[in-house]
Amino acid sequence: MFVQVDLKKDIEAKIEEIQKRLRKYGLDGWLLFDYHGSNRFAHDLLAIPPNTVLTRRFLYWIPARGEPEKVLHTIEADSLDYLPGKKHLYLSWSELEAVIVTILKKAKTIAMEYSPRNNNPNVSVVDGGTIEVVRDAGVEVVSSADLLQHFTSVLDEKQIESHLAAAEVLSKTARRAWDLIADQLRAGKSISEYDVQQFILSEFIANECVTDEGPICAVNDHAALPHYMATRETSRNIEPGDFILIDLWCKKDLPHAIYSDITRVAVAAPQPTPRQQEIFEIVKHAQTKSIELIRSRLKSGKRVTGAEVDDLCRNLIKEKGYGPNFTHRSGHNIDTNVHGAGANLDNFETCDHRKLLPATCLSIEPGIYLPGEFGVRLEYNLLIRDDGTLQITGGTEESI
């Protein structure tokens, strides 16, 4: 199997960094397990080439000290030859279990892509049966969640530049979308949710950006459905006086580029109604206070977790009587996927007690949704710099 020298060097450097972090976390090692692509983190971490044939279970053991070890089925014996470490081959399931006991004989506590009680399903990708087999080898299995995000979610300078470029495209596109709606309505012409959606997609193409789906343009009660997506069949025309929400996300069409993700609201009227203004101000206040918490913790060098931020944001909305109308987490990690692998602002849908790390990116997007009326969600992105400073990207919305 031919592998570039640079890849081998990169892998060796990554393993060295992993071992340093394992020792820092007080762990004896990290056991990566995959079956038929079930663990994308293992594939990404080990930089497994896309065309590698891996149809059987494999494991890669990275001890806190010493040489890694790999476990493969005999019919795929050479599939991971580019990775350093001793190779163990198996044929039967019983041989596989025996090898697991062998490679873990000196370990007591190890990390795997697992989350107790599935509290964090974003990283809990190793099946329960495999966890049982590993525990039967006499080790304690803990979650790799904190460890993992150092290697999946920390951005380099080129990636940060790509995020900033995408954020600028989104901010400009949102302004152009509002202008398009206003121009059409002033001219007495019809324009629909679907028309706006397609316009935004055309702007992405013109700016050499890509997206995985969407975007969202939702009018009135459609805006009370957080993931409403207009189609030709369901789309509604935008009329004077309507409340409008747009949610758009994209990244530059480049390898390893990072997404940006924003949500804005507007009214096709001289000013919002008192009810619309009230909801906007509650959501905006919760967003602002959440950012202040993150910024103050980063400035003081203290740990801040996604769960803490979500608790604060959610409680502020609850205090105003709209707790049941805030139906999702307060934000999510952003990387090469719009919903990234790092810490989310979440203690509602999941329990995400991971630390917010330097050189990572996330969204902050509280919302209040009033069924049959409208919904307000405000979203921009937070880029945590290496020095602990917090940069808001994608532009802010100070008023409707």
C-alpha cells in the first residue's frame, strides 16, 4: 500500500500529541473501534484514505506511552499498513476478543467513542456490545468526548480564514435577500419563500460556496417551525405585513473549509408589532448574556462548558414565561460540517459538558416559537481565538 511520506509524518506527530493528552487526562490509552465506517471519528483521526477496504471490525490502540497496536481481520491484513504499531490479525470473533484482552492487559482506564447513558450522542458511536467486550477485558471505559474535540474541532489558520470568508458571504447574501423581497413587494410583484430560498442558493454558487441543504425562508407561522423547509408545493407567497425568518449556512468550496451559519428576521412592514418586538428583545437579551458569560470566562482563563451556556440562555427565556417555546439547544459546534463534532451549547437535548476550546467555532442561536403566529431565532457565530478572545462572525442583528 503506497502512502505519502508526509502522511506518515503527520500521523506520527498526531499520535505523539494524542499520547501527551492521554497522560494529561490521566488515561492509559485510547481504543479506536470501527465496523464498516460506523466510527467516522476513527477514520478522520487516522486519516484513513477514502478507498481503503475495511469491511470487518478493526481496532487501533494508542497507549499513553509506548507503541500503538492495530487489530484487523486476516482478509484485510494490509489495510492499515501505513499506521505505525504492532499488527494483530484475527479470523473468528473469539480470536478478536482474545486479542482485545491481550492489547489491554496493562490498561485500567481507557477512552472510547462512548457516552454514559448516551448523554452525548454526537460522540457515542461505538455500540454497546463492543463496550461490553472491552469492559470484560478488565478495563474501565470512559468517554473520549473531551479528548476527541482537540483533534476534530480545533481549526488552523486557513480554516479560520475560510470560515470568515463564508461568514462574509452569508451576511452579504442576507442583506441582498431582504432587498430582493422589498423590491418585489414595492413593485407589486409576487415573491415566495421558495423564490428567496433559490435566490440564496444562487448567491452561494456565485460566491463559490456550497451547502449541505437549505436554506430556510419561513413566513409567519412557518417561522414557528424551526426546521421548516420550503418546497414548490408548500411555499407561501410573502405579503406586505408578513413576518419573515431566513436561516442560511454555507462554506467555501475548498478542501477542509469551515461553515458559517446565521439566522435573521424581518417584517415586510414599516415596523414590527409590539408582540414581535417583545419576543425579539427577549431572544436578543438571552443571546447577549450568553456571549457575555463565554467572554468573561475566556478572559479570566476559566473553564466554560456548552451546558453552562445553554442553562443561562434557557433560564433567561424561561424567566420571561417562554421556556416551553424554546425547543432546541442554544447553539452548536461548527467545523467542516455545519453541525460539527465539538462542544455544543446544550444541556437540553443532550448533556454537553465539554469545554469550549480555543481555535473552535460555534453558533449561538436562541429562539422562541409561537405556534400559529411566528418564531424568532437569532443566530451568528462565535470564533474562539487561540489567545482566548471571542470574535463574533456573520454579523449581528440589533433590531427587526
